[in-house]
Amino acid sequence: MSAIVWTAAVSLAVWCWLLLGQGFFWRTDVRLPPRREPEEWPSVCVVVPARDEAAVLPASLPSLLAQDYPGRAEVFLVDDGSRDGTGELASELSARHGGLPLTVDSPGEPPAGWTGKLWAVRHGIALARARDPEFLLLTDADIAHAPDSLRSLVAAARTGDFDLVSQMARLRAESPWERLVVPAFVYFFAQLYPFRRIGRRGARTTAAAGGCVLLRADMAERARIPDAVRHAVIDDVALARAVRANGGHLWLGLADRVDSVRPYPGLGELWRMVSRSAYAQLRHSPALLLGTVAGLALVYLVPPVAVAAGAAAGNASACALGAVAWAVMAATYTPMLRYYRQPLWLAPLLPLTAFLYLLMTLDSAGRHYRGRGAAWKGRTYTRPDAVPDEG
């Protein structure tokens, strides 16, 4: 057998394992678990870190203020050194729309060893502790919530005795590049962290989605959130690991009516979103980088290459093995495209999207070794204990 046939056979074997042995990651039916409303609703404080978010706040903040929550709830928006009037706009929106009480405050610049977002979260949690809430909702400034979002999260946490309940917000997928890249982003995330496994007590698979995290306040204190993860660029996964390490019970799934309103109209914006944290996801390890590149190539690029090479060389075995692997790949991607309401003809294009992610990962590593580091809203972090540089 030729090398291309062997390689295509290995790729197909990997896809058969992914289809059946990776927690059915490709299914999109992991939504909020069964829940019943408590007799007495606990108090909740909502913490929103915000840096230069004036463009998205009008579409997101009113949805938080309008939460239909039967218990006591309050919103704390922490203006993390914005230069576009984010804090002032938040106060204006509160005065205009009413709803839940809103406090706007600013913690000043983060000290060395802190990412700016987590420094803002720390300040917000400190403000919330004065209200002695049972739960904290940590949500990003670009996330719009349905009116019953908060009560559904709390009811799920109470019913399932979860210490952390997180929903993967539905990202915007309207521009051509968003349609090509965004559903794959969530698909790849679920492949790394199968949602079904996260909800099991004692499971090793651990993750959260930072845009929407409901956390028990006593667990936040026990796990030293966010101090224990203060240098994390990928704060949601680090937060989940800290909770799990302290015996916490977690749940993560896809959202039905929790949506990101942040636009990514061009490839450049999407590229920066992925490359800013891709190498951090690999713990800045050259070995993991090489393994990831090789894995992406074997799993996503080999099938179409085998089809093309087999057809060109008249090798029916290579062509058939590659075609079957490609078909399994496309089939596993179809549920995510349906979830994002995208045309199914995008499924066979997943190898192209995976190639883009491979290049983004290499670019992320290149930025790290060039000393440019990860970036977030005008700040760059070159190492965990670095003072953030202003951009």
C-alpha cells in the first residue's frame, strides 16, 4: 500500500473514533438541563467587565437590565480603562431603560501579573460581595440575554446542584467570513471539551464559556476566583479548572437565547480573535504546537488531499478512503451548521476553515516568540507576570 493510502486510512480511523469515542462532541443537543423553579429565589449579582464597548452596549446592556428575575438582582459594570465613553454610556442606558439597579465603577489599571479583564472581574466581585449574593453571573459586555436567561440559569444551578453553569453564547454569523469561521470555532471547542463530559461529577474534561458563567459566590471565594487565574488569557477554561480543583460541579452547553452581538465582518477581526489566545491554549509549548499542526493536517487536510491525489494518480483506494473520511467529517459538522442556521453546503468546506485555524495558530505562536504576546482591547501580555503594554 502506498503512503497516501496508509495516511488516508489513519485519517479515516481517527474520524471513526471522533464520531463515536469523543463524547459525541458533534451533537448540539446539550442545552440547559431539566430545572424547576425554587420556592425562594436567591440573590444574584451580575458582573460585566467592559473595555471600549460603546459600540455593542446599546444592544446588550438593556437585555441584562430587563431580566425577569423574581429574586434580588443587581448589575455591576466595571469600566476597565475605556477610551470610548463606555462607563458614561452604560449609565445613560440605565437611566433610559430602567430595570435592574446598575452600578458603574472603574478599578484603575491592572497591576503586574493580572490580565485586564480579570482585574475588572475582581473589582466587580468585590463590589458584589457587599450585597452577599448566593450567585454571581459573569457575563461579557457583548452578550445579549433573553428576559428569562438569569432565572433559567439559577433554576438549573439550584436543581442540578451545580457550582458553575455556563452557556456558550451563540456568536454572530452573518458576514461571509463569519459564516465560514464562527460555527467551526464552536465545533473545534466542543471537540476539545465535549460538553457531555463536563457535567459529570469528577470528570477530567473541564471548561466554561466566559461570555455567560453563573457561579456560586461561596465557590468563587473557596476557589479564589479570580485571583487564582489572574494571569490567564483564556480565563473561562482556567476559571472552570479552578472550580473543579476545589470539588465543584460544572455544567456547560450551548445557549438558546444568549447571543453575542459583537460583529466580525472581515477575516482580520476573526483572525485576531483566534490568534490572540491560540498559543496560550497550547500552554506556549512547542511540542504541543507541533502535535496540533500535525493533528490538524492528518484529521482535516488529509481527506481532501487523498481524494485529489488518488484521483490524479488513478489510486481508487486513496480516493475512496479520503472521500469516506471527508464525508464523516462533513456529517459531524452538519449539526453545528444547523444550530447556527447556516447552509449545509458549508460542511465540505471544513478542511479550508481548519487550514485557516492552523495558520492562525502558527501566527499566534509567532507573535509569542516575537515578543508581541496575546492582545486584549489594546493591551498585550508577553508572559504571565508581565505588566500589560498599552496599545
